[in-house]
Amino acid sequence: MDIMKESLALHKKLKGKITIANKIDIKDKSDLALIYTPGVASACLHIKDHQESAYELTGKQNTVAVISDGTAVLGLGDIGPLAAMPVMEGKCAIFKKFAGIDAIPIVLNTKDTEEIIQTVAAISPSFGGINLEDISAPRCFEIERRLNEMLDIPVFHDDQYGTAIVSGAALLNALRLVGKNIDEIKVVLNGPGSAGIAITNFLTELGVKDMVLCGIDGILEPDDKRLNDTQKLYA
């Protein structure tokens, strides 16, 4: 069986790759009274008077929202929010396996930048961090920037920063092997989308001085009206 058929069969079998499990076994009414009413009121009132205690009394401290609008999914492009769910569930499973972090997949049925920003901001109290995923450029830049300005929790766009960090690490290791300095090399980047621009930003911060960005029609030109503002800046 090839990998695509095997994966589809696995998804059909699992009916979702993640689940929610209780940390306490609710055996009787006493347990129920502690985790829910009336006992839960003590935690509610404590948080009401001490907002920061939500990190001690709820799962907020270890819960991340994995959010997408399905417009730039893993090389598949704009396939919509529902079709993006398997990817978001997969990312949540990775969070749990490799970092022990509880993650919740949330797909939004809108492409409107402002609506996405306001929706994520509205649900943010439930989470200790926001992981934006597979949102197309250039909207992703404004969404990430605005949310970081508005919220008091980390907001991370995986397509931008995850890719940039890995690329930067690979480049530094390669330079160490060949004995070159980062400010002496020439870098050619193919694909100046959300990941490509983030890689460009990061490599520039690391010390790269000479970069050429190439799009579908070749090297970016500053007078190309199809470029977004960030692409024009680098062109």
C-alpha cells in the first residue's frame, strides 16, 4: 500500500488523531463536587481576583490553539478550513508527542483578515499560546503582527518562524562545515511567500548581506506591481 492510501485508511480508522482525557477519575459525587459545582466556584472566584492564577488553576498554562483558515495548506494551497483539519490535528498530535503540550485544532470559516484577528483575540483567554498555521501571505504577516500587539500570550506563525529557525540552523551548520562566515556568502531564495520572507528576515538578522529573492517569474523587481509591500522592500 502506498503512503497516501495508507494514510487515508489510518484517518478513517482513527476518526481524528487527538482526544481529550480527564486528569482525574470522577468516581462519585464527591469528586464531581470538587471538579464542578459547588467546589469549582472557589477556583473561579480566586481567578476573578487574581487573573494570573489562571495559569495555576486551569490548563491555560499548557494549552495552545492551532489556528488556520485553510488558505495555504502544506503545498495543497487554498483547500478550505474543513479540508485543513487533518493537518491541524496532526500538528496538535506533534505538540503532545514531542513537547507534552495540549493543543486544540481550530479552523476558521473566513478569509477576512480583520475577522480572523478579532476571532483569535476573542478566544485567546482559553490558551497559553497561539500557533497560526497555513494562512496565506501577505495576510499572515498582518494577522501575526496585530495579534502579538493585542495579546499578552505568545503568537507564533509556524509557516514563518518554524521554517526560518530550521533554515537558519541548517545554514549555520553548513557554514561551520565549510569554514565560511555568514556575512561573506550569497544566498538565493526561491519562493518569497510567508515562509520565504520569514527566512529572509531571519537570515538577514543572522548576518547575511547578499540575498537574491526569486519568484515564479525570476528575480523580484521593485517595480513589479504584483509584489506585496514586504516583497517590494526586499526587491
